[in-house]
Amino acid sequence: MFAVVDIAGSQFKVEENKKYYVPHLTSEVNKKVIFDSVLLYSDGKSIKIGNPIVKGIKVQAKVLEHIKDNKIIVFKKKRRKSYKVKNGHRQQLTRIEITKISKPRAAKPKVKAEESE
């Protein structure tokens, strides 16, 4: 069973009991987070594609830690112009563990009241 979820503007293919690094989330460590923007859901037998999201499916995750990624160096240079600029940054990330992908509830058949004539 897996789902494709939109988390902070990025799409991730997630499975239960797996850990992922996602863009920084504002929630605290050891708190639960619910993602309801599921774009695709598969239970192994069938696939449900959202338009734009699949209704009734939510992904629950637990925030494990907040970290910084490796440093990225940005170096700009223009030949023969004596122009050099060196910058860098470390991207903020959040490590989460997917605890549960809720399955859609089975639709109950609607019973119409029979009209008496």
C-alpha cells in the first residue's frame, strides 16, 4: 500500500512505517501530523487517482527531528570582469515517519424509501 502526498509543495511517494526527509514543517518533535492532500492511492489491488486530490484518504505521520541538510556552495564568476561571489546555505529539513495511511471507507448503499401508490 502506498500513496503520493503533497507535503509543503513537494510530492512524495510514501509507505507505512518508513521514514522520509521533507521540507521544514512547523510542528514540534514527537507530534502527529496529518496530510490530507493525497494525489494518488494504491492498496495493491486498485489505484485511485485524485482530481486533484483523493477524498477520504489521509496520511498520518510523526515528526522525528528537525535537521539541516549538507551545505550547498553557490559560486558565481564572470570572466575578465574581476567578479567573484561565493555564497552557500543549508536547507532546513524535517524527518518524519509515516504511521498510517487511512483507507477509504466503503460506501454504504443508499436505500430509497418505497413510495406507496
